[in-house]
Amino acid sequence: MPLPKRRHSVTRGRKRRTHYKLPPPTRSVCPQCREVKLPHRVCPHCGYYKGREIVATEGS
């Protein structure tokens, strides 16, 4: 297998790694209170998941 003759500079390695980033997290809308939440999680605003109240909140 071929090997590099010279060492790559730090800048060159960092240029290559600029695309190694995480995608933004997906968001969904809570059907109960219409707030933005993570999918497949209990809504932190109203405490509902799949139409049922899972966590009692202060407003309830």
C-alpha cells in the first residue's frame, strides 16, 4: 500500500474535517399544545405522549 511521503499539515487535516459535523436534531410538533418537541418523547411543556398525560405539569 502506498504511504504518504510527507506529513500533512494541521491546517490541511482541519480543512478535511470541516464536514465532520452532526446534523441538527429533528423536531416535531406536539399535537396537544402545538409546541416544538423531540420526536418519540414526552412533551416537556404539557406532559402528554400519544394523547395520554404521562407527566403531571403545574398547569394541569
